Amino acid sequence: MMKKKVYFKTFGCRTNLFDTQIMMNNLKEFDLSFKEEEADIVVINSCTVTNGADSSVRAYINSLKRKNSNAKIILGGCGAHSKGKELLAKGQVFGVFGHSEKEKINSLLQQKQSFYQIGDLEHIDSSVISEFVGKSRAFIKVQEGCDFRCSYCIIPYVRGNARSLPLEQIVKQVERLASNGFGEFILTGTNVGSYGKDINLSMAKLLKRLSQIRGVRRLRVGSIEPIQIDDEFLELLEEPWFEKHLHIAIQHTNNKMLTIMNRRNRYKSDLALFEKIARKNIAIGTDFIVGHPGESEEIWQDAITKIKAMPLTHIHAFTYSPRDNTPSSKLKMDVNGKVAKERLKELTQIVKEKNYEFRKKHNKNLTILIESQKENKFFGYDEYYNKIEVKSSLDLKHSWIVIEEAVVKKEGNYANYC
């Protein structure tokens, strides 16, 4: 008897990417499908970080019903906790399951009756996966949940409070993947920098331990908060296995806005930290929310002046979108969409210029992990997390190479390799 085919659709963050791999690795009675049109079952690992994220999931469900009307649709991820009951009641999905249930995916998909199995927000995964399907780099979830309560964010309410995975389990996970050829690992989680606070460990201690595993060539931290960077962590920036890029979430540079957002960081200390790190020739990225309620023109001009003073090289900036049931959603929306988009464009252009200047100074002896290919062009990232296009007649996919000198253009880095 032929096994039924399952297609996984993943929305959102790197943590969701890891969660999808856990589900793939726990499939026993089913075959994995890479085409949604051919699948008997479609599992949606959803995101609910904004109302827009919810809309994207609903739009996907509607499009899927047109493409493959016979497929059973199962909803997991963060959206299962915020919108699962509603979508199930409307008959949009066949089943709903929460984060704590994903390791039971094999039995969930065998259920004959529609189900709502939301579980709890205290679960810690125990699965150790052997493969990261379709990837050159592996994302390693090291913790779950968040104790912060930023006023715009729903995630702690759908992921729970911060809790760390056991060190031994993470080590075993990295060892397994390293033995299968993975050399670069990105540590991820809901609030990665909180790792260890509940088990008498720290991110720095975890990184040191993982660096000792045979086959590990490069370690990256997905994102970290300014207050989570201590002296022990800063010392690791000198290590050859540690990324030369840090993503440090600040969300804004105006202190009044940071207060409205219920953030724990402030500009003066952020600037001092960034300058200390930049002196070590480390690229620095950040998150930034534009157009949050309360962001007056005066506040924006102050924020832009401060951004110009910061040694940033990368930015993940986005316009504010209200998330139902958060404190920010109850505030007056006093920045219209057009203004927010103009501010976003201004901000990203400033950081693009900073990135260009940084790449011009850091374009020699770059260590690249090639991740994808299009004809004789290969694409990967260097240690500073700058993308590079490499032309070669060799088959470089999934290979580590060293580029002696990249050609730096405003739109990106380029090189030939033979």
C-alpha cells in the first residue's frame, strides 16, 4: 500500500524552520512531498507575529484549496495558538496542533476525525534530527519562549516563557549533523540570548562547548539582546570559529520610543556596546520597527541622527503592524502608512551605504559556504554575513571556499573561482 504524501509549508522565523525539520524527521508512516499539488496532507507551520502574518496564512490556505482541493490541511506553529480555533470552526483546516504536539506528528496525521490538540506552552523538544532538508547550514534551536514583554509582541503568549534545551541534547544534535557533513550552525530560539538562565549556563558557555565538536567550522547566533552580551560573550568574538557578524536587536534608537515599546535597552549603552564590538571588525545587524504609535516627526529625526552614528552594517527593518491583544494595538495609530514607508526607505538606505563601506574594507580572504546555484553562478555568505555571487566551472554547491579578493559593488559582492 502506498504511503500518503505530506508537504510542509513553513512561515516565519528560523525557529519554525527547525520545528519543521523535527516534524519531517518524525514522519514514519508517510512520505515527504516537495510539491503541494501532489500532497495528500499539507502541514502549515504558521507565524502569527503580526496580523499580516495571519493574513498570509489564510491566503495560502485559500490558494491551496484551489490548487489541491483534496488535500487535508493541518495547522501548526504560532498561528495554531492564536487563530487555530477560528480556522477549525470555519472548516478552513482539518486539524490544529500546538508547539508541544509536533513530535507526535506521525500519529496526528493518522487521525480520521477533525482535531484540535493545542497542548501546552511548557514543552521542550526532545528530538534529535539527522538532516536539515535542502539546506547547507543547519539551524539549531537551543531554547523556547521569552520572558520579555515588549508592548508590540504576541510571541511570548504563543510560545510561552523562556526555557532552555539541555546542553547534552544540543551537543548531541550538533554532533549528529556535523557527522553528516554540516559545518555551519546558527543557534536559534524565541529569545536566543536567554539560553541557560534557567539551567545555570549561558550562551557563551554553550558556544564554547559546541566549538569543540569535530566538524564544526562556523557558529552563528541568530539574534541577541544588548543586555545579554556580557564580557564572557565578547571574548568569543576573537575566536576563528565564531561568526564575524552579530545581530543585536534594538528595535529603535529613541529612548522615548523604547519606553513606549517596553524595551530593556537604551541608546547610550547600545551605542557604546556597538562601538566596542565594531572595533573588533565585526559586522553588526539589528531589528528596527518604523512607525510604531508615538513615533512623532521629532522622534524620528532624533532616531535617524542616532542611526547615522551607529556602526551598523545590516538591518532587518519593517513598518509597524498592530498585533491583536498586545498593549501597542490599543494605542492610537498616529503614523500613517505612507509616512512609515518613507521612513523605512530612508532608514534602509542609510544602512545600505554603511554596508557598502564595510564591504569595501572587508573583501579579502573571505570564507564562503556555498548554499545555492544557478547555472555556473553560485551563492553563499561570508563570515560577515554578506552575500556573494561566485562564478565557477567547478561544482561548488555546499562547498567551503576562500575568496582571496571579492569585487565589491553597491548591489553586492562578486568573485570568480577556479
